[in-house]
Amino acid sequence: MFRLLFVLFIIIPIIEISVLIQVGAVFGLWPTIAIVIFTAWLGAKYVRQQGLATLSSVQTKMAQGQMPSDEIVTGLMLLVAGVLLVTPGFVTDFFGLSLLVPAVRHAIAGSVMSHMKNNPGQQGFQFHSHSQNSADFSQPPESPFQEHIQPPHKGQTLDGEFERKD
């Protein structure tokens, strides 16, 4: 997690600044600023357009009683694209504009979905007790409304299943 945050907040801004300086040296200050503003405006326009189309598709699928999982993933990627396009710079604009291409979004969504299907063991709930509980469980509860619960043993995992009943 630290590496990801380091890349997001240190490395990417350094790359963006160096690219902005190089483009500014070639085109000049005002054309560079105009290009950055234009790409942000154009990106926001297309994110809005595709986001509304995705919302319409979600509403249609839900009205038909289907789960709009693809549309949810598409909506999240459009949100990321919008953030990248509004962030000043050419590198983030490139990645944001690439997320506006439906083929790129479908490839990323397919990769994420296959990763989720290939790792079913990563899903579920586990309970781990990390605290040293010094309560005396040999005594009855102080009030009739308290439950008498035994603490889990060290390293014990509680397993369970659930079933949705609609």
C-alpha cells in the first residue's frame, strides 16, 4: 500500500511536471495551458456523455431484474477517467482518455472479472482476536440481558455461510 501511495503522490507528479516543462519548452506557456484546459474540458464532456449512457443501461437492466455488474465496473472506470482528466497534466490525460475508449474499458473489466473468478478463496469473512481479554467467563453475566460468550481461542477462525432470502 505504501508503494502505491508513493507512486500516486510522489512519482506521478514528478513525471507530470517534467512532461509539462518539456511541452512548454516546445509550444510555449500559453499554448501548453490551453492544451491542458482543452483536454480537461473535452474529457469531462465525454465522461459525462458516457456516464449518462451507462446510467441509462443500469436503469434498464435493473428494470429487467438483471444485475448490472458490467455497468457498475464501467461506471467506476469512468469515474477514474474523470479524475484523471481533471488532474492537470498530459500523462494523466492520456490514461484518462484511454479509459474513455470502450475496448480498453472492456479489456480491463474482463481482466478484473477473471481475476475475481480465479481467486474464490480470497472472498469471505474471518474473525481474528488480537486482544488479550482478561474477563472472567466462569462467572455468570452481570445482567440477564448479557450473553455468556466464550472468547475464541488463539488462532481460531470462525467460519460461516449466508443465504439471501428475498
